[in-house]
Amino acid sequence: MIDDSSAWKELEQHAKKIQTESISHLCDSDKHRFEHFSCDAPYWKLDYTRQLATTETIDLLCKLAEEAHLSEQRDALFHGKKINNTEKHAVLHTALRSPEHDHPEIQKALEQIEHFCNLIHNHHWQTIIGEPITDVIVLGIGGSRLGPELVINALKHYARHDLRFHFVSNIAPSDFSMKLKNINPSSMLFIIASKGFSTPETMTNALMAKEWLDQMLGTDESINHHFVAVTAEPKKAMAFGISKKNIFPFWDWVGGRFSLWSAIGLPIALSLGFNKFKQLLSGAYEMDQHFLQAPLKKNMPVLLALLSIWNHNFRKIPTHAIIPYSYYLEKLPTFLQQIEMESNGKRVDKHGKPVSYQTSPVVWGGAGTDSQHSFHQWLHQGTSQASVDFIAFRKSLNPTKNQQAMLFANCIAQAEVFARGQIDENSPHKTMLGNRCSNILLCDSLTPQSLGALIALYEHKVFVEGVIWDINSFDQFGVELGKQIAEKLMSELTGEKKSNIGAIEWFKES
């Protein structure tokens, strides 16, 4: 295992040696530290000056990456090798955003998305009573929801104004009813997004939507005008009643949490327009090329991953916070929570052997400056620690006098206090010890290209972590068992037979 490697053992010794150092001293003793501890990639600059790290640290971390054969694994990813060894699949979400499509089905799917966008935007797709679509309701969960919802919210500045988007994932009846409460049934479109067309939450909501809409419109033909599907199981979608021409493809070599670049991104294309959807793909492709070509010490996804491993495995920091100083990116922490924790929340390596080291940290966060008035107190003075990625922009999409500068000042101030702290000789209550690590990701402005690059950056970061931990980042068996048990328990909840689970008997009492 990787913890038997020489680089891992050297890093353990190095961590013991550096623990008496301070981030503030490292910053103050090197006037060129920003030059030495920053990295450029398409649209983004990484400032990691406030890490408890020296050039020796970075050298040892890069040695660790080499001993884990990162370059070979990266090439296997991009060349379509079956690196998802437990499910025997290739992992080719990067192919979805390449301008050179080696897979003709990708180009065909893009053409289908573009054609459908034109139909909706030009009011050539009409509902059962001849009205244009005004509201799109996405029925999906996990990656089928989190990716499209993140992008639509993040890029709402660029969105069309004639369509509204709603996401229903929870099987709680209130989620469905509240989302549809003030929408005109005769002008809505449902997108059922389910890779296997069998996800219980999604299919329960899809059946409810079909029955509800038929009732509201007084017909049993609404599905032909008000429903489309995105799935890898077109036969199941057709059995549900959806016309073949209204089914968009999905493939087993695209994981759900990496799928927004595929037809799962249909809501994104409808919201932004197809050309801006292509710009999103283009930004991700540019980050792909950086990841493929940049040397390890100047490779932003690699550095983010190595710093994460340094803090989590060697400095024993258990959680990682994502704090974007942008209202538009308020859903980013939740999206990245899935990307990292569902990918790398594993206890065994690729060969099924228990690992002897920590894998994924807990990922959480919130948008600044709101987060400053909720959990930053814990960040600065709590008894545990988190590493942090701050995300900040030079320009606002809605410029007002001095407000972007104020927002940026708040971001840098938090990173500075996090690193340097404050000693108050008169009051221990006002003392902050500092020496807490963070990165700052800097960008000129939020655009489809820069957002695409940011998402791809974190995708590759998670991949690099998985390579070094020698785990399969692309399966998610931990998600499945609860679904199977829930299905079995339904018979106990609805049947006469007494259950040996007390909570079930309590539920049945009413």
C-alpha cells in the first residue's frame, strides 16, 4: 500500500519536523512566497501561500505522486482504459467535452441536445394544448440533480429569461407539491434524468408527475408533449411511455456525479442556450489539457490533491471546507461534497483490502460572507480544524461601487486571520491561535468557461486523491444497500405482518 512507500514515510517524518513551524513565519520569511507558492491554470490562479508547507513538502508530495504512478493512471483515464475495476467500465466524462469526438455517439447526442434547445427556444415544441414551455421540472437525484442545479444557479446571469427551472429529487410529497404549486400545468416540461431509469426516488416522482399532469390536463396523452428522458436504459423509458425521439442517451462509462457534461446537462443547455453550454464544455476541456500537460509542481489539480492529502493524512485535519465568495456559487459546496465523498469515501483499496490510512475528508462549506456569520467562529477558535478552499473573483457580474472590493477584502481577511490569528494578552476569549491552512482560488470573473474549468479542476483533484490512496473513485456501492433494504421494508410498512423493528410498528399505529 502507498503508506509503505518511501515518500509516505518521509512525509510522516517531515510532518513531525514542520509542526513547530508557523504559516505566518513562512509567509514573512520569503518575500517571493506568492511567486513560489502559486500556480496558473486556464481561468484560475491557485494561491497556496497559507499552507504549512515548504518547498521540501511539495517535493516529497510530488515524489509520492510519482510512486503512486499518477502519470500512468492519468493516461489510462483519458485513453478509456477500464479504470473502474469493480464495475469493469471505462471512465470517459472527459471525452464529453473534447472538441475531437472519437465517440460518434457523443456528437450525435450533442446534435440532439442542440435540436431540442432550438425547438424549445423557438416555441416549435408545443404542449398538448399548443402553448410554449415556460417551466422545466427536472426529476433526478444525486449527480442528475446536483450538477445541473449548480450550473444553472451559478450562470443565471447568462440565462434566458423565458424559462424557469425547478428540481425535484426528494420523495417527500411536500417537495413535489411545493415545487409545482404555482406553475401552469399546460406549459411545463418534465425531464426524467435517471441513468438506469430505476432510481426509486426519481421513478416514484416520475409516476406521480405523470398521474398528476394527466389529472390536471384531463387527458392520458400528456406524456407525449410534456415528458422527455435522459437515460442509459431507453427501453425502460419507452415502457414508461416516453417516445423514442424524446429520449436522450447516457452511457455506462459516465458516472452520475461526473455527468453534467452529457445529456444530463440538457437543463443547462435549455437555460443558457446551446452555445453557452458548449462554452462550459470548452472551459472544462482547457482544464483537462492543463491536467494532462503541466508538470506536477505546476499542475493545479495535482497540487490541490497533494495539499489535501498533506493536510488530511499527515497533519490529521479531518474536514475540508469550500467557501466561495460569490452568491452565484452557493451550491458549489454541496456539489463538491458529492464529487469527493461519494468518490473517495472508501475503506478498501482497488483489490478489496482494507486501507490503513484515512481516505476522503468530510467536505462541507457555504458562501461568504454569510458563512462568516455562521461557522467561521468554529473555524477560527474551535477545538478541531478544517482546511479551507476560498474562491474569489476580481470582477462582479453586477458591478456596484466598491462592493466587489469589499467582498474580496473579506475573503482575504478570513484567510489571513485563519493563518496568522491574533494573540490578545488581556483576553483569552479574543485570542485566535491561527496557523490554520487554506488555499485561495482566484479568477477574473465567473463565465461559462471559468465555471467549466473550475468543475473539471475539482474532478481531477478527486481522481488524483483516489490514485494515491489506491481506491476506485468511480463506484458507489455504499449508496445502494440502503435502497435495497428500504424496498424490503415497504412490505412491512404496508402489510399486516408485525415487524420486529419498533419504529415501523410506531409508524403503522396511525
